[in-house]
Amino acid sequence: MQVPQGDSRPRHTCTACGAIHYKNPKVVVGCIPEWEGRILLCKRAIEPRYGLWTLPAGFMENGETSQQGAARETLEEANARVSVDGLYSLFNLPHIDQIYMLFRSRLLDLDFGPGEESLEVRLFGEEEIPWEQLAFPVVRETLRLYFSDRANGGAFLRSGDIVREPGESRRYHINMHD
Amino acid sequence: MQVPQGDSRPRHTCTACGAIHYKNPKVVVGCIPEWEGRILLCKRAIEPRYGLWTLPAGFMENGETSQQGAARETLEEANARVSVDGLYSLFNLPHIDQIYMLFRSRLLDLDFGPGEESLEVRLFGEEEIPWEQLAFPVVRETLRLYFSDRANGGAFLRSGDIVREPGESRRYHINMHD
């Protein structure tokens, strides 16, 4: 750790080549893949939250757009092909330095199955969603809003912050911006 | 550069402590600060694009939300206080591994002035915007859409990709998602 010239904060600096590795928030991109009203979820085969259900999503990589990243993660985790539509939810997770971007999307066919990071992949109707076995608050909140907006014919962006409360409680509160 | 265990790509790895520095896209957050119909722009005092005009924006930092980052950058670059509203434009810039998020915002008072990274800060009416002296395509496109949407009473998210064309031409094309 060194303070680079002209900077005010210590940064990770390579002692071999002098490269500075700035740490900035990472973007997680993913899909809400829909097929005849049902939503595709993946059961996690990796930590954190092994064995719990989530939307296909992962870290955006250099050289791709967020929509391309969302489609790539859906292919990797669920072997599923999607047409990616508009951004549906955008959440800040400042306690873990992440932004989640989840896109509306349409599953193109029923030829899907678990990738390396999934134990199982299946479609869930609204009444079948395993609410108590969802991996992350951001997924739970996105799905809850999505079904509610769908019932009301809405199609706008939902944006907010998911803030972890102090201590070891794993409790969160959610500040919506709209 | 080493391929970490369980990974498939070479990553920047610290030979002293073993830390792996993954390279992911960075998020640039900023404001479209409005005061009685005019927009606050900053004349850049730093490279790249020294001397050209831009919206107040910069890299999102760990531990903050995107809205907090947008307000912080506006304070740092223009000494201006804003109330941050909804996200207006969201652009992928895959050729430089960035995502731009620019927020509608209202300037809270007229007590502003250049920060360390700005030569000058001022309000511009739509007819005064220095279109030929804007620093970045993403700023030009955002302002163009913003004035057009404002004239039509629109208030929705604009999302797209700004893709640099091959070669040294500094030409770009824009794929809007909506």
C-alpha cells in the first residue's frame, strides 16, 4: 500500500512494475428471464449462499456492455439464451461495494440447465417462488417489485439502496428512490 | 500476472501478499444540475480533454451509493450542492471499460465555483451550450436527449452504448436501447 504521487489516499501498488490497482465498486449484471409468465431461477452451487435460489447474475467484465454481461451470465449459469430488454432494477449495495443491474428479459427457448455454478435451474410461477430460500435481499426485493408492477401493468425502472444494518444480524433496510 | 487457482484467466496478483486484483468496469457517476432551466457545466482543468466542458462526474468510490457519488463529484468539481433525483442516462462505454450514470438534479443555490479539477464553472441555457467544446460524446448525447425530452415533457431513463469505431479517427456510434 502506497500513496501515489498526486493522490491523497493509499492505494494497492505493485512493487514490481509500479501499477496502481484502484478499488472501485463492482457492477453485478443479471437477467429476470421470463417464459409465459414464469421466471427462471438458479440454485447456487457456490458460496456465498450455497443451495439458495437466485436470478442469473455475476460481475460485469471489461470489454462488454451491461446487457451483454447479463446475457453472458445467464448463459454461463443456466445455459439459457435470452433477449435482454430494458433495465428493471438498479440497487446500490454500499456495504459490499456493489451495484446490481437486473434486466427484463425473455427466454428464447426451453433448452436450459445448470451451468458449473448452479445445482439446478427451473421456472417458477409467482405463487411458486421460494421466498424463504432466496440467496440475496436484492433478488427478493427485485422479484417482489417485479410481480407487483407486472400486476399493475407498470414497466418503469426501480432504483434504491440496500443497506446492511450494523452488527452480525444480517438485517437490511431498503431505501427506494422512487 | 498469474492464473489463480480455480480461475481460467490471468489476473494481476501481488507477489508479496497473494492478493488478486480483478479488473472490472468502473462506474462514472455525475449530475445534470439544473437551475431555472439552465445547466451547470465545468471546464476541465485536467487531462483528458483539458479546457473542454463537461457535466460534473467522476469515478464512484467504495462505500457510497451512486447518488452520493454523483453529489460528491458535483461538490468537488463545482463546489455546488445539489438534490439528486432519478437516473436520467445510463451508457456503456465498452472500449474504455466504463459505465456512465448521470442523474437529474436540482442546484440548491447559486454559491458555486471551480474546484481543483475545473478552470471555470457556469450555467448555460439550452441555446448557449458549447456543443463543439464538450469533452466527451457521452456528455453531448446526454445533453442532446435531455433538452429534447424536456421539451416533450418526458422523464424516462435513456440507456445506450457508445462504441468507438476502430482506428485513430475518434469516431463513435451510439446504439440506444429504447
